Amino acid sequence: MSVPAFFFAGIIGLAGGASTSFSDLTVWGVVSLILAVLSYFGRREKRKSRESLAPARTQMESRLEMTTTKDIRSKILDTVELYKRGYLTAEQVQRLYEELLTERLAGR
């Protein structure tokens, strides 16, 4: 949604700067177009990272189904939620998952 908004704001800014006495509007139009390009590449990067993690997610979900302890299951779900919100990296999620699995196997 941000890409079209920045794009149209940039077009309006360039048109307004070229056709009125507010020449500084041209600068803001260019800035808006740059933000549109950056938003596009950011969205594309985020989509690629989601797609690359899809197999790991299904593997984690299948392992989660095998987990019978509700406490561990809720911890895993909390960890995945923190990852989705961007508070944890994929490596941190994997490490926490391994720690939880070790806890379960140790019988704690």
C-alpha cells in the first residue's frame, strides 16, 4: 500500500513543483519517488524471506503437533509470534526451539 501512495505523491509533487511557484515541492516529489522505490524493494525482500522460511515453518508445525506438553507448545507459539512481529531473527527462533526440545527430552 505504501508503494502506490509514495508513487502518486511523487507524481503530484513533481507536477505541483513544475506548474506552480512552489519549486521546493519538486524536491519532495523526488523524495517521495525514492521512498516508493525503497518500499517496493523492501516489500519484495520481505516476501522472499517469508517464502524461504515456509518449509521451516511447516517442519516446526509438524514437530509442534508431536509435542504433547502444553507449556512447551505455548512457548513455541509465543516464540513464533515474536518472530512474525520482527523481534527475533530466524537463528534466535531455531536456538530457542532447540532449547525447548532439549528441555522436553530431559523431562523438565
